[in-house]
Amino acid sequence: MLKKLFIFLIRFYQKYISPMKRTKCPYCPTCSAYGLEAIKKHGAIKGGALTAWRLIRCNPFSRGGFDPVP
């Protein structure tokens, strides 16, 4: 249930909010794609924690680069 909610929220963000943003994620895959993969692979709790850690690291001063889901 929680996993489906997180996936819905990320897909909503990708479809409606992300296209309106001017800045782009410095990481590959993007933070939202990373979140989807992490939640699908590790579940809501661990995947959510991995996604939260990625979002904390994603900022304009970040070097970015390739950062796959473990």
C-alpha cells in the first residue's frame, strides 16, 4: 500500500511538477527515476530512505554524475 502511494506521488511529480521546473537534476538517473527504481527494488521503507538520502544530496552545489541504485 505504502509502496503504491510512493510510486503514485513520484509519477505525479514527473508528469505535472517536473516539467515546470527550470533547473534539472545533476544526477543520472534523475532523482525521480532513482526514487522509482529504489522503491520498486527495495520496497517502501528502504527505497524511501535511499530516495530521501539522494534528495538531500541533490542541490545546485552538487557535482552530480552517475549514481545508480545500490
